[in-house]
Amino acid sequence: MSQGAPRAVVLSGGLAFEREVSLRSGRRVVEALRHAGVETSVADADANLLSTLAADPADALFIALHGAAGEDGSLRRVLELAGIPYVGTPADRCRIAWDKPSAKAAVRATGHLTPDWVALPHSTFRELGAGAILDLMVARLGLPLLIKPAQGGSALGVERIGAAPDLPSAMVSCFAYGDTVLIERFIAGVEVAVSVLDAADGPQALPAVEIVPASGVFDYAARYTAGMTAYHTPARLEAEVSARVGQLAVEVHRALGLRDLSRTDAIVDADGGVHFLEVNVSPGMTETSLLPMSVVAAGLDLGRTLRGMVAAAASRGTIVTTV
Amino acid sequence: MTASEIRALFAVVSRPEVVSLAGGMPAVTALPLDSVGSMIGALVSRLGAQALQYGSGQGDERLREQILQVMALEGITDASADEVVVTVGSQQGLDLLARVFLDPGDVILAESPSYVGALGTFQAAQAHVVHVDMDESGLVPEALAAALAGLAAQGRQAKFLYTVPNFHNPAGVTLSEPRREQILALAEAYDLLVIEDNPYGLLGFEHEPLRALRARNAERVIYLGSFSKTFAPGLRVGWVCAPHAVRDKLVLASEAQVLCPPALSQLVVAEYLDSQPWFEQVKVFRELYHERRDATLEALTALMPADVTWTRPEGGFYVWVTLPEGLDAKAMQPRAVHARVAYVPGIGFYADGQGARHLRLSYCFPDPDRIREGVRRLAGVVEEELELRATFLGSSDERAVRRDASAPQGSAPGEVSSRTRGGQPHGQADTPGPDLP
């Protein structure tokens, strides 16, 4: 690490569907870090990245990439090979968090609730017959159902299905985002997002954000259009429920081996049951994103918080990895 | 998929890995940039005090005189410089016309499909757009007659007909010579104002420009022109040619918006027209776009699955593609982005929710090799989408059109079948009446 203020490079952009969100996250992170006195530049994840980083090494990278390369571990693996320190979860742990069915299975294994689900690739439907499989799903999971790509974020491709005849078309639309679709039992309740930050004494949950989309569905537009969703931070939950929500997020962070920061999305049902939906290793950092809201609600300064993460990553030093 | 999701997907288009057949960006690198640069430098040195100052709200007089010569190339020989209002691109001209003519709830007629930028302007004016069918010969007179009669039966009258007669955006087709007369005859019969938007008229590949509608009727036609495609869109110089009474209102509205069009841009265009071989450059553009059009059509013919059809433009920038029954170009877009190819889903070119099966391809910007690669990728995307649809919906299952069940299916102007290699186009001429709220 260099003397004085750390130097950071923020990675944003990329080629995933969430490029626009990533660029917005990147701008916000750069602004916050600079405000906190961190010399910060920005880079896209393209063919020039490694040569740029080699020519002008930073103390650490902050990955504000959303979607595939930024969250599935692939880019982080390359950074590890190059020995470049970065903020966030190591590559091998990202793979489980990134794949929603894998993450749900891992969290269920810890004893937490998660909506029942089935995840299948297109090839299975093609080979065994889509109609019979879809009928089976409706019979086992009931209606309504949530259809979502097994990988990916920002609710792109997510659709709530209330009637079985709408299912085939929704499957066609969802498969446009990826090869595997996750079909999940819909749980009605209060939607919350809980951010977790690593502190000196272990991961700490920040105040949960309660999400109330005006349209009733927290889809892409509701996430990234100011005014389309009401947020309550902290969430309007009873203290005991709120504590269990935070506990879930911390245990997910621990169980999946996440590092520095994560955001767990969950539903609190009418009986107070907390259901894990998914976890994000590269949470959105835009003006309408949830982690920055939680940071502010916790009485923290976003810039100083991010600066602490950059410093922690830098202090871990050059990554030494086996191949 | 919402509009914001579509915008998000377009963010990826700027990356070089993606072949963009989406945007209609002119090939400005084909301009003699050194000459243009020297010309602009000398212009500022010589006329800087004028070029960097406010100017007339109606536009530079010298440029307005030159615009008359440009319009004469398409048969408009009776206009005066006094009728010309220079605008910040023809898009500002459209906006001015909407401000002058439209009140909330007014009905206007437009081709089906229509230019997305015009639809946005009309939507902002809270006008109701009634689409009128077109085929391979442009706007269908019988469909226009039916729309006008339908409105008359309801005691309503359209404020105007908005039309792009040459190398239509997005459909690529051109209004035929006989239909020009038929459309104008209908306009006379129904006392209908016509707005003729003609940015591409000089960019034909196969014949000299057809006489403009404005050349045939000076009282009933308001003409929009642009230097964006014949010179440079970055200068933002267009114009409106309108009868005097309308002209005065346009100038007042323009002064309220922008005081005056940019003096520097106007002088650059004027100097370019005076001192550079500008029409030779138009011929260079024609050849360039002609080659790219050919590459697009050849690749579509060679690579697209059966039942995909498209128009055959004789000029301009665009090919309009119709997907097989049940496919949705907007829903298919994430797969296309993943395959690193971009297009514009057809739904944006309709004010009433039509267009799911259509998409617009622009061949103006990528070179022929990139176009072929883009079409190859797109063909793969369509194949995969067809396979998915077969898995979940069967090859002819009506459920495939669930999302569009409440909207009429868009007609397909001048379709050319993928199986009629170089064959003649066949059009559809459904003539539904207007669909008013």
C-alpha cells in the first residue's frame, strides 16, 4: 500500500445487461471515494483492463460491475491470477452466491427458510416435454409463481405469474436472459434488503430497507427510477423480526463465505417468517440503491465506509493464488 | 420488458464487441474531414464576429437561399427563402409544428409504423396518433381514405398527416409516384394538411429523387428538410418550408425556444454548400449506403430462418424485418445483447402497442463485414428463439401472442420473403379504420 491516502480503481460498465446500472454505481462510488480523500480512477472491464492496471497499479480495486463477469467470480479469478487486491468476495465463493439455486440450497441447509423452487435448463423442457413439466411445477409449487433467470440481478427477466396459461410465454421471455430458469413459489409479505459489512469483530447487518414498489412489483423500472418505489429505512418491522432479518443476512454472509460487503434480499411473511430470496456480492450503489441507504441509516458516511473497504483490501496485499 | 429495461440493454451497444444495427448514425467518417476542418477554421477566422454571435430567429438568409437550391433537386422550385425557417435539426421543426398545430386530444395520421422521434413529439403534445397502413409502395391511399372517412363519420378531423415518403424510417419503403398524387387528392378532398418529412430523399440508390409532395402542392404541404444525412448531424441544422401564415408562427415559437438556430452551424453549412463539392459527397454517401444495403439484404437472404421477411429499401438507412408469427422482438432483445448484436424493437415505432413481431435494422454505420457478422448473430438469435417457442408453445400455438392479444398486429410494409432471393416484394393492404378512444 502506498503512503498516505489509498489509490483506488473503480471497475464499472462491462458487457452484462446491467451495464447501465453498473456505470451509475461506478460514478457514485468514485464520487464517494474522492469525497473521502481517496485518489480514484475508473475503468471498464474490457481488453485494456489488465494492461491499464499493470501500467498504473492501484492499492485496490472496487468492483462496481453488476451481472455476469462482476459477480460470477470470473473477473475476480483473473484479478487473483494477476495478484491485484480487490474489495469483495473471493472468486470461488462468488460462484455459489451468483447462482440463485445454489445459494438457496446452501441457505436452506443452514436451517433458514427460502421459497420452494425448481431450476431447469431449456434442454430439459425440450427433451422431456415442457407442458408436462410446467403442469408438475404448478401442481407442486402452486400459484402464483415467480419466474426469474437462475443467474443475474436487477430483476431483469423476473415475472410474477398468477395463471398457468401465462406460464409458457413467461418461460420464453425469461430464457432470453439465460440458459436456466428458476421457478419459485411466490411468498406474499414485506420485501426487505439487508446489507452486511465486515467489521473488525465480524460481519454486521445494517438497518434493513423495506421496499414498497408503487406498482406492487419491484422490477427493473421500480428499482432504478426515482419515485417509483417507497423505501423505509429501517424497515417497519417489530424489533424481534428485524433482529431475525439481520441475523439471516449475517448468517448468509458467513455461510457462503462472503467478504467485505453483501446484500441479502428476503421476504417477511404474515406470520413473521423470514424467507431468503437471493444474495448479491456486488450490490448496487446508485442513487436509488439499497446498500447506500442502509449505510446512511446506520449513521455512517458512504465515502468513509468505502474507503475503509479499499484500505482493508489494500492491506491484504498482493493476492497469491494457486492455479 | 419496460422502456427502462430497453434503455439499459442499449447501454451495452456502445461497446465495440457489439455489432450495432440499431442506431441511425450517418457515416460521417466518409466526409473529407481535413477539408471540412480547414474550411471551418478559415470560416471562423474570416467571419467569426458573425459566426459566434446571435443571429436571426428565422435563420441565416444566405443559407435559406441555398436551401431553395437543395429543395429544387426534389422538384420544389416555387418556394421563397421567406418561407424557410432554419431549425435545430428537423426534429425542432417537428416540435415547432406540434406546438403550433396541436392541442391535447387532437388526432393526427401517421404511417404504420412511423418515425419514433415524431411519435415522441406528438405524444408530448398529447395528440392521438392514428396509424395508416403502408406496403412496399408506401402509404396505402385506400387505408388513408378509410381513416379519413372513419374520422369524418365521428365528426372529427385530423390536424395533419405526418409522412416520411422517401426511404421511410423505419420501414425503408418509398411512396410511389402514382400514390403521391392519390394522397394529395385525398388531402384536398378532406381538407387535410400534410407534413412531409424528407431527410433521406437525396440518398436514393436506384433512381433520381421523386418529386416531393411539396413540389406538387404548396398550400397544403409543409416540408421538413435536414442536413443531418447529406452533411453532418452534429451540426443540427434542418429546416421547415411552410406557407407564410404558418412561417410567422414557427419563427415566434422557435425564438421562444432557442432565440435563434446556432449561427456557427448555419454558416458552416452555408460555406460547405458554397465552397465544397457537396453534391459529389452526397453521391459518395449513396454509394457507401448502397453497398451496405446490399450487404444487409444478401446476408438476410443467406442466413435468416424461413418465415422471416424484410423490406427492400431503394435508399436511406433502414430495413424493416418481420419475425415469424409469435416471436417478440422486444422480448428477444436480451438474447441479442448476449449474442452481441443490437437492433431496435418494432414496438417503438407505433403509438398503439403494435409492432411486437418487427424490428428495425440500420445499415448506415457498420461496414459490410460487420453488417454480415451482425446479421449472422441475429439469425442465430432468431433460431434460438424459434426453438424456445417450439418447446413451450408449439409451432403454431396462439398463446405465443398472449402479450399482444389486446393490440392489433402490425402490418408488414413491403415484405420480402427470405425464400424469394432477390424476388419481388409482396405487401399487405389491410385497411382498418381509425381506432379512437
